[in-house]
Amino acid sequence: MVGTSSLPEFNWSRRAHCPIKAPRGRGTETVRTLTALAAAMALTGMPAQAQDTASESAGLWRQMAEADSAAALRLITDNHPGARPELGDTVFQQRLTAARTHVHERLPEVRSFEGYSALMAGLAADFADGHIWSRPRVDGKTLYWTGILLKREGQAWRVGSLLPEARLPDIENARLVSCDGVDAEHWADARITAFVAGAPNEAQRAEAAGRLLTDDGNPFLKRPEHCVFEKTDGSSETISFRWGRGPVTFVEERIEAIQSRAADGYALTPWDGGYWIRLSGLDNNAGAVVTAVQEAEASLKTARVVVLDLRGNGGGDSRYGDAIAETLFGPDHVRQAKGRSSDCQGAYWRVSADNTAALKALRDSQATRNPETAARMTEVVEGMEAALTDGQAFWPDLPACAATADLADEAARAPIDRHVVLITDRHCFSSCLMTTELFRRLGALHVGEATDVSSRYMEVRTIVLPSGLRDFSTLQKVAVGLPDFGPYTPDIPYPGAMADDEALKAWVGEQAAGR
């Protein structure tokens, strides 16, 4: 059976508008930004017949986009290791070229805050690196939606939420088949690639799912007019959309609700004849968990199963993960698993005046709070200052082999031992990926959801762009001879909601027992 439905119009216009708030920060530059921003917003609200004022408003937004995109590209070009030809990263060079091209093509179409925001988000997405971002520092968007929010489940797009007031057909959990005649996978990936993640993986698709049927005013994306859904009974439903304005916070809360994110936790607890290590971050909170694991070493080694639960872990310091691995597997095995076969490897900083100044400021800020860290950073700062004076591009000197270093990952994975079970979800990023790779190499059974991916570039640095409306980040150091970390696909994917602790633990117990 094939049905066709139209979404009735709905509008919360009084609640939907989110007023623009002042950018954080002070000084004359912020004052100038606020003056220009206020003028542009005021002009945007003028009657349609006032063509000259509308043109002036568009011009102001275009000027902000031009200035901010130029500053962002300069930040990457002057400070990111991949922008230097000596490193030989042709993929990064291609992405940088594509970013410049997209900015050039999109700038003439920027006429509003939404157009400006889309251009900057697309610029960051072009680098396909989760550590390169452009984040808004003001609130000021009008959000339209269809009453339908999607989720990513089992490598398919499904309906995760329906607005009752929209009087839609019963398509709860229905699979999205196509939109405007384009199959769902291609339709969704094109949108995500352009403005969210340049080369999306499953984790990034899952994160972006809830916003695919919303419209934040991006002038470079066309709203879908109709989409086809396959209902749980196998029938097909075609919906022709009537887009309505919704309150931003209301829609964002519903998106968050269907993301199924596990509650944070840091603990070592007995579980089902073994132990459960909950580690939702590799931050300072992880220290107490590591200590508890080390103190329970004898019990952990004789336990039926030990679970390392990394749900929600977005990274931090991978040494916490290393310490837990050494307790469970032994230092020698960890050392062997972390070894690389390449003769050309090492960590190298991109030398620039701004990178050097940022490192010096960070070193100075640690002088009182953490003298040991400050002392270690002094060597880096002094090396960077000397290299800057000598006109070098990297510190330490980049070896000639760096441009041709083999990035292939040849290290073998140990046979899977169900004594140690590793759980990840879509939020695993940065140092969490390093811990995931290490435990996989050591033979842990990997279950849960696929992880995100992180490049071999490190040390994030963020600046506020000239307008004060957004920031932009770059990376400052490269690990030569290493490939990207992730994405990692579990040996056994979990079929349920990752936030459901009780169901997940029962299922993990079955997998550990080999059932």
C-alpha cells in the first residue's frame, strides 16, 4: 500500500525566534562587530520594497563572511602542518584547495546571518577533521522543520521522533527510502559532506541524523519537498512536506533525546563474576579509576570477564587508557602492541609565530598550577623560538622521509580473547580512539557502536574570527609515520539503545560467554 500525506502548517513564531546575543569578549573590535551586526539585522527586517537597504544588509553579511573565511584559511595555511609541502600530505592539500574554491563560489550568495554561518560551517567541514571546527559564539537562527526527526540505526535512516501536532501518518521507526527522487544514503551523505563532515563515517552520520529534516536557513541546501518512508509493516508512505517554524530549544531537545547518549560515569564495579570499568572520559576524573584498577590487579586478572566501557568518551589523555591496558595485559604486551614497524616516525610541530606564542602562553599559565608540565613545555617553546628565528618550517627538523613515510598500519591484532570486552559508541573520538586501537591490538572483544575518526594531526588551537561571531580551529603538530585513528567497527555491533544500561549489560554478558 502506498500513501501520500501532507504536513499541516504549524508555527510557533513567538517562541521560535532566538535573539542574537553579544559575542563573548571585549574591546573595540567587539564593539565594531556588534554595531555592524545590529545594522545588518535591522536592515534585514526592513520592508521588502526597500531594495537599497536590503542590498546594504546583504553586503554587510558578505563582508563579514569574506573577512572571517580569509582569517580561517590564513590560520590553516600559516599554522597547520599539512599545509606545508615538505610533509607531502597531498590529501590535505587537496582539501585546502577545495575549501578555497568553495568559499569563492559561495561568497556571492551570502546575504544573511544564515548564509554567513553556512559558509563558515562548510569551510570547516571541507577539511574532514573533527578537530577543525567553526563554532558559533552568538545565538541567532530561525529553525524550520517538518515535524519529523531522523535517527541513524543499523546503517539506515529511521524516524526517531514525530510531532503529534503535525498530524502525520504513523511512521514511527519507519526507514527513510528517498527524498526528491534521490536514495536516502546519497541524499543524506551529500548534505553531511558539504556542511558537517567532509567524509562522513557511521558515527558522524548518527550525530547528524536528527538535523537532516530541519532547515536553519542555509541558502546552499534545498529543502526536500517530499520523502518516501518504508513503514515497519513493509508498506510505503510518501509525505509531501509543509515546513513550519519551531522553537530552536524545543527541536534541539528532541534531537538530543533520540541520540541515546549514555549517562557519564567513572567507576570500577563488580559485575557478573567479573568487573565493569566505566570510563566516559580520559580527563582528570579518570585518575581515580586507574588507581582503583591498579589496586584490584590480582582480582581483575582472575575475573571471568573485565569490561572497559567507553560510552560517551570524547578523549583527553590516552595515558589513562594505557595504564589500564598495562594492568590487564601487562606492560610488555602493551609495549609490543604500541610498536610500529616504520623507520620514519615521530612528532613534529609546525613552526609559526602564532603557534609559538600560543605555546608560550600555555606554558606560562601552567607555571604555578603545574610546574612539571611547564618545565616540559619550556623545551618545546625554546625549540620553537629557535626554529622560528632560523626560518624552519618544523621543530624538530622534519626528516626527508616524512613526505614518503608509509602510513599503512601493519601491526597484527592479537587473537580475540573474551576475557576483556571493550565497549564504544559513536562519541568515541580523539584519545578515545587511541585507547580503542590499543585494546583491539591486545585482543579485546570490541562491541557496541562504530567509533568516529581522528587524523594524525594533534594539538588544537582555536582563535576568535574578526567578526566575533564564530571561532575557528587548527592543529599544530603531526605524528609522522602514523595513519589516522579509526573509524573502528565493533566485532559485534550492539542492536539496541546504547543508553540502556540494564539491557546492554545483559547482552554484553552473553557475548562474553560466547553465546
